[in-house]
Amino acid sequence: MPQPRIGISGWTYPQWRGDFYPRGLPHKRELEYASRRMNSIEINGTFYALQRPASFVTWHRSTPADFVFSVKAPRFITHMLKLRNTETAVANFFASGVLALREKLGPILWQLPPSLGFDAERLGGFFSALPRTIMAAAAVAAGHDTERMRDRTWTAVEEDGALRHAIEVRHASYATPEFVALLRDLNVALVTADTAGKWPFMEDRTADFSYARLHGDAELYVSGYDDDALDVWAEKVRAWACGADAPFAHLAAPPGKAVAAGRDVYVYFDNDVKVRAPRDAINLARRLGIRPSGTGPPPE
């Protein structure tokens, strides 16, 4: 059974210093510290701007060998271009250093804006064109904007592997069987997003892995998860890992077929305002018997 990946969305938060992070810990060592308390982190700086290859190389070197990153795709593609005419932008993203994460690269997260409703043609065209292997992503990256990306690209890869995609939606029109069926055809994971009731909450299994983002169950980005809530999420993760729907699942379509083989599961806490995210991630992992990545204690 694959070990679920439980972690946090981002790791650079000033309010965590002296609380989750030991007082005096150098800022440049925060990822090193966090990656030894959990087994995965979702990189979210990539959502706001393209990063540089040197950053991805540093992140790869700073984390244990069995660590995994998910990467949030640029809002320029999802919020500004709204998934249209994205060929160059997608190439720039994959050329920016994402592939330097190598064997530690997990799913790519595509978060759509609340203003973008369901359009099957638009979604199908966009996700059908995305690379599904590392080698294919390198080929896409080769089409980057040479002027904009001058001296800041990473397109060379040595080993191939699967590249998976997940989508988080924030418009009520997606709560439909047609959307779920489309994702199943494309093998794109529908993100189960807990947003304190603000945006759609769907638990449909649409891919060969599951992905959840926990933004707070009572107050968006602020509230933490108590013991009872974490027990519920632990049950969901166990079910997903076994290839089944979560107990009492909120489904937008008829249930998909259960599978016998174990499935990868990624869960990230994004309730960072009151330093709840790392604590909740660690507590959920403990309920599931998941050990942190690496060996030895985190740096002090």
C-alpha cells in the first residue's frame, strides 16, 4: 500500500517563526526543518510567479531522499489566460526548473478561479494537451519563450516517469456528472477542497490518485482541525488509499469503480494564518501511522 503524502501548502510564513520553526532557525533552513516533520509539501510560490531553476535545485537538495513535492501551476495560466492560448505559458512553466525536482516531483495542481465556470470543451482541450510524462514535459519546455526565459531554464532530464495533474475548482457549475466523467476520461484528479463551505466540496475519485486541500473547516485559511475532524479525514485517506470512496462521501456523480490496488493520496493543509497547518498535518499523519521523511531529527 503506498504511503499517503500528508503535508502543508508552502513553508515560508513569518508567523510560523518562533512557533512551528524554532526561534533562531535561519530562514534558509525552514524547508529543511519542515521536510523532516512531514513527507510532502505543496510548492505554492509557483502560483504567483515563475521560479528559477536554482531554487528547485536547492529545494531538491534540502529535502530527504523519499520526500515528494506537489507544484501549484501559475495563476497566469489559470486566472489570466483562463486556460486558453496557453502553449507558451505552459512551456515557460515547465522550463522554469520544475523538472529539476526529478524523482521528487509529484502532481501538478491547477487551481481555477471562482469566476471560471465549467466549459467541457475548454477543459478537455487544455488537459488533453498537457504532458503526462517527464520526457514529454521536457519536450514541451523546449518550446519556451527564449527572450523572456533567457538564462533561466532547465529542460534537460535523465530519467522518465509519469506526470500527473489535479484540478481544484471554485465555481458551483462544476458539481455535475459531466465534469466528473470528463476528468475520469482524462485521468485528472478532482481536488477535494475543504473551504469552510465557500466553494464546492466534492469527493469523486476521478484518477489513479487522490488529492485534497484543507483550507479550514469553519473559517477559511484560519481555523484548525480538532481531534474529531482529523479522525474523519484519516478515514477518508484510508478509503482513498484502498481505492474506495470515503465514508458518506459528497459525490457529484455516480461512484466510480473500486480498485483493488493501492492508490497514492496527497493531502495538504492550507490553514496557515494561525500556524495550524503544520500541526494539523503532523497530527493527521500520526493517525495514519505515517513517519516523517528522512532519518534523524530535524535541524535545530
